[in-house]
Amino acid sequence: MASTLKGRSFLTLFDCSTAEIEHLLELAEKLKQMKKAGEKHQYCKGKNIALIFEKTSTRTRCAFEVAAADLGMCSTYLDSKSSQMGKKESVRDTARVLGSMYDGIEYRGFEHEIVEKLAAYSGVPVWNGLTNEFHPTQVLADMLTIKEHFGSLAGRHLVYYGDARYNMGDSLMVGCTKMGMHYTVCAPEKYFPSGDLVDRCMNIAKRTGAVIDFMEDPYEAAKGADVIYTDVWVSMGEPDEIWEERIHDLVPYRVTEEIMAAAGPNAVFMHCLPSFHDLETEIGRSMHEKYGIDCMEVVDSVFESKASLVFQEAENRMHTIKAIMAATLGGK
């Protein structure tokens, strides 16, 4: 397995076979155990990586920086103010410059075409930390979290509530399809993913035994679910006026105690974070003042419940990102 991943980029979960995803999850489990036991695992000692963040992040930046340090690497953080990519220098030229200095490049930003260009021209592995279309490192962490809790992935039923047209909905559908899971989108029809992506996943499902379906009734969709998953209703970079439309359309799809009860006593709640489950954020307070709501995509009682795996899920970003870098740089 090491020879199939070493030197490769990680841009979407389409890039990996089911067996390769299973390998990354097994490696992440091993690295997590070593981390907890205090065992050194500097599989990439002496290497250097560049972290390009055109969109800010808490979990993605911390996960990459800690994972790099644990693997024995040095990392350079480049935000939109400290990089000239796309402004004074083309993506292609930036890729060739960074590829000559670094052993790997992470990109978190906007159009997926940018991370594809970095991979095409840098000559080193490139990892997608988030684009408008895909967020594969998050979904790999989600898969690890589900596997840890239930013991397996195949046949597990994940229901995604909310806007499924962008990176999280897209990547969850790909990940669930690759791993033979049952993936349900629950939202108004206009928030369903694109037909082309659905068709591509349906073709994969024929080989893996996965099920993909779409529902508009939030209580019917929850019945029998293993995982209830949601995300913020407005993505980074979208205009403020979108909030009113999303709140109007998606409040009926908020994850509540009633939704969790419909899923059953063994169901878990997951969210990629950050979450607007209370009024302890600027945006949360602003939406409360404008629209009179005290939470958005999930109620606080569910977020803080025993069924919630959100912080285990957040920690697993580090372990799965470490596995991706170890496999693509160190050949593990």
C-alpha cells in the first residue's frame, strides 16, 4: 500500500480507492495510539511543508502544524497577506517556486482548480485543506470517528441535514460511497448536490454497495440513522444577505432532540465545526438580533449531549492528516 500512496497528492476522496482509504484510516489509528502513548513517530524527519491558507481555519491549521511537528517536519504558514499567489504571481509559478523548496504543500481556499494547478506544477504532494467543492481531510476524520464508535463503516447510515451543494455535502457523499455506506441528504430540493456528482457517486456505489438517497422530510430521514450530521448554513466567502434566505429555508432542518429521538437511542451527532449552537459567537448574536433565533443548524442540547462526537471528530483531524502526510511523503 505504501508504494501506491507515496508521492501522490490528496485532492478529493475520488483520488483514493476504498482499500487506500482503509489503509489511511488504519494508519491514523496507529498514529493516534502512538501519540497517546507518547511514542515518537518522526516518519518524515527533516522534510519541510508549506501551508497556504487563503481561508482562515482553527482546526485545519492546528492539525497540519501539530501533525507536521510530530512527524519531524518544519512547516511554513502562508496566509492571503503573506503570499503573492494569484496577485503578483500566478498559481502555476507559485507552485514551481514552492515545489523547489518544500516537500509538500497544503492549500485551503477557494476554487478547486487552484489546488489542482498546485498539484500539476509543483512536483510534490499537495493536500486539499478545503476548497469550495471538496473537503477530503475533514471527511477522512469523520470516517475515523464513525469507525471508532461503531467498529465499522460499511452499511452505516449517515444523514446530512442542510445545504449539501458544496464541500462538506460533496465530500461526505463521496466518502460514504467509497466506504459502502448509506448516505442521505435531507434538505429542500434546491439544496441537493449537483447531478453530475451524484451520477459519479452512483456509479461507484454499484461496486461498493453504497446507497444514496434524497429526502425532504426531516423526521422520516432520521429513522434508523446511525449518524446525524450537519454543518453551518452559510459557507465562508458567501455574502451576508444569504443568511436570511438560509434561515428561512433551513430552520425546519435544524438538528433537534426530536430529530435525534427519531433516529433512535444509538444514533450519534456529528458536525465539522465551527457550530452556531448558542449565542457565544459574534455571528450567533448578530443572527439572534436580526431574526430572533438562539441557535442555527443544531440546538445546544444536542451539541452538548452524550450523543455528540464533535470534539472527538475535531481531534481526529490531526490524526488523519498525519496519516495522509506520512503516507504520501514517507511511504507509510
